[in-house]
Amino acid sequence: MKIIEVIVDTKGGVSMETKGFAGTGCRDVTKALERALGVITSDRDTPELHLASEQSQQQSLGSSG
């Protein structure tokens, strides 16, 4: 299941967290939301971001022999 969680704190600060996206797919999906919400003060990668590239490397290593 793919989830985009948007949290607005009591001071109006907004944070967004994606779950269930492998690779950079989360960035593609949240791009419009980020533009609508305004200035991004920080961006933190989740372990899932690296999942797609790790799987690709494993497939390449497995098929080379």
C-alpha cells in the first residue's frame, strides 16, 4: 500500500512522509504537493529510496555469471 502522510502542526508547519514507495517514485508523487505547500526547509531520504537501486544491483550481479 502506498501512503502519503501530511501533518500540519499547531504553528502551521507541514511535514510529509511517504510509505510504500520504492526508489524515487515518492518524489515524483509528492512534487505537486510540495509546490502547493510552499518552501521546503528540509528533505530526508527514507530507506525505501535506496530499495530500487539495491534491487537493480543485485539483479545485475546475479545475471553476470
